[in-house]
Amino acid sequence: MNEAAEACGLSRGEPVADARAKAGFLQVRGIDPAADDAALRRLALWATRYTPTASPYDEENGADGFFLDIEGAAHLFGGERNLIADLAHRLECFGLPARLAVADTPGAAWAAARFHPKLSPILRRETGEDEDCRSSYVILSSGEEATALSPLPIEALRLTPEICVPLRRLGFKSIGALMDQPRAPFAARFSAQLMRRLDQAFGRLDEPLVPIRPPPVYHTLRYLLEPIATQEAVVALSHRLMATLAHVLTRDDVGARVLRLSLYRVDGDVKTLDIALTLPTRSATHVARMIALKLDAAATADDAGFGFEAIGLAVIRAEAMPARQTELAAPSHPSPASGGGSEWGHADKTERCAVLIDALRQRLGPSSVRRFKAVDSHIPERAEVLAPVTGEALTGLAPEQKAEKPRPLLLLPHAEPTEVTALVPDGPPRRFSWRGVSYEVAGAQGPERIGAEWWRLPPFSAQCRESDRQSLTRDYYLVEDLGGHRFWLFREGIYGRETADARWFVHGLFA
């Protein structure tokens, strides 16, 4: 129900017919819990402008509010009163009337926000010390929870109707009536929720909040006097925010591996961009460049609305990045590991490769950049797999080694059959036909014999011809035709021992 329905004397749970009798102009719509929950999550995400810990509350009765852990953040707004007043004002500008409360515990804040007598059904901002003035928020001083919660009904403890109804029948209608009663009879008759909620409200039992997003390791937020809407302005501010974080990262000998840029629009919407880096970095210039590429790919700046009024940059994942000795000579390449925003150190091959991978990821997507990873198998099509590129993979690369046996630059997904002419059945090819074209072999190198992996073969079956093929030995040849093109061919099966009619296949192409 909205404020107008409450003003007509309607209450939750009464029949619709009775409600229409009280208010003939009543409008009824079907409830959409999924949409309510999504809207609440968007609002909680917007509220991270005040604190990184925002936790939606939707237990049992649906989405109806969220918690903000403002400990350690209230001083940034000039105290709790200024923070809660700013929150109430912004929600009112969004057309979202709200009941707000500040307390030492989530349970006490929940109870005060919904049942405190200072909060009127039609909410307004607190305007002064006038006792008759109703406010949209209330602040409970530390230690006065018992006094403030005593006159409130027992429903303020977030109890289920199965507990509230028997308590009222026993004469316990307010929280104060339960506070000083012996605990043993209540614990024996009622569920554990009663004592747990009572202890949580008065701080005798911790109530951990589950944030809408994991709290960042390092975080900085900047409020703007005038909204911005251009990509250049967003990138410039991101550079300044990363430069601020770089000092803290340098102090702790860590670097940013995953960052999140949060853009708070004037209308309350929040746009977020996650930046994943291959290696940890403290370079503001490198991070700003990755953000610019990400903005180009996501077109977030084109959806700025009336502009962004605040920008936040958070380090979601930080990794160790100890200081290292650099050369005294003048640097010639940009290094993502350099500490300053405009300072460039000598970049080795690994760091230059990381810069390239980061740029490709922001432009093409995180899953579009992959590398070949060696597998313990001598079968060519099984010797390598595509795997995501990680910093551990880059730093663990061994020096380049020359392959003992030549391998084609292009390995076909599946070996393709070919017609081969040879002088002897087990000799090298002299002529072959592939994809409708005939090739004269000018020279051949081989064979390189590769046996089957017998430990991977399925049980023998007379009908399983694929199993028979996998058990055959391969003889590979590197051949070159008269035009200088080089191919990788193999003969399947040893002539006279495994097969009487060996088959030939083209498996790869060299440069």
C-alpha cells in the first residue's frame, strides 16, 4: 500500500471487498515480486555512493528496504545526520518516499524506520527542533535502543505472524513487555527466532549483513559540482582516482588486478564497468587507457542521461607487487607496473605482452583473448588446448625453445583424406590430390612415427570402427610441392602389420 491507502485506513491482509467499501476509488494491481526485487537491488546499488556495504532486505515479506553500514563513512558527509538527510532528500527527489533510521544495530534501525512515532505516513525532511514537525528519518543515539524500542509493537522485531499472534494472546504487545521476562519459558515455547531477533535488536548477537556486492579492497569516490557526460571527462577523472589509489597500493606493496568503475547518474541509475588486468598494476595511465577502451566497446558514455554526478573507482582484487630495481637508463617502453600515472619504466617482454592483452580484452571482451596451452599428449590434435590468458601464465612462461620435430603453423581441425601416389606402399608420397587439386612432390622429409595412446582406447568391439582407427600408428611426412608450398601428411596404419590398404590424410600446412 502507498500513503494514500494508509490514510484511508486500509491495512495489509484485509479482503479486497472490505477495502473497496472503505475506498471506492481503490486501484488494485497484481504484485510482481521479481520486479520489486530488481528495483530494490538497483536502488541499493545506487546507495553505494554513501558506503560500499549496501544490503537489500527482502526476508519473507518481499523486497521493502535495504541496510547501509555507514560506520567509517559517515564522517565523509559531515556526520550521521548530514548523511541521512542527504539520503532522504535524494530519495524524495526521485519520488520515492522512505522511512529512514540510524541505529547501532540493523534490527534497531529496522524497527525504528517502520514503527517509530516520529515518522509520519506522509514523509518530509526534518526542518528544525519543533516537536510537532514530523521527519522522514530518525537517529537513535548509541545506548538508547532500549528506551526507543520499548514502546514499539512486537512486530518491530521482524517476527513471523506465527510468533506474534500467540504473544499478543498472552498479553505481550510491546517490545518492552518482553525485555525483562525470563528467557527459558519463551525459548521452550517459541522458536529460536524470538530470542535471536531480540538479541540482534539490542546488540547482544551479531547480525552480519550480506552486501549487494563484495566490499572492495581499496575504494575512492568523487562527487562533482556539475554533472559530466563526455567520455573524455570520465577518463580524466578515472586517471585522477587511480592516481589517488596508487599511493595506498604502493604503501601496501600491492597492485590492482581487477577494478570496478561506478558512474552514478543524476536520475539515480548506476553504470558499472569491470576492468580485469593480466598483471597487477599501479599505473594510472594504463588503467585510464583500459577504461577508455572499455567505454568505447560498451558505449556507456552515450547513455549518460542528464550526466554523472559522482564517479567511484574500486580495487576488487589486489595482488602482491613488491618493489624492484629498475635500470638507470632512460626508459623506452611504457610499463603497466610503474607506480606513477605518467611515469614509465623499462618494460620487459612479459609486461609489453600484458599491455597488449589488456587492450585486446577491453576492446574484444574478456573471453576473446586466449592462448595455446600444452597438454601431456604426443597426438598432434591433443597436444594443445585454448585456455584463458592469465598473469600466472605470462609470468610462468619458459624461454623460447626450438621444437625437436617440425610442426605446422596451421593444424586442421580434422585431418582430411587425400589420394597419394607412392613408389612403394610404405614409402614417402610422390604425388597427392587434396581438395580437388593435384600436387607434385618435390621433396619429402620423414617419416615421424607417432603411436596410438593405447591407455585412452575404449574396450575392443568388432562394430567400433572408430576405436580401430584410433589404435593405428601414424607416419607423418613434411612434403613440399613444385610451387614451394609445404604440407603435413600422414599415413594411417603400418603397411602389412596393421593394415593392407593404408589411408593418407592432410593434417596441417606450413608457411
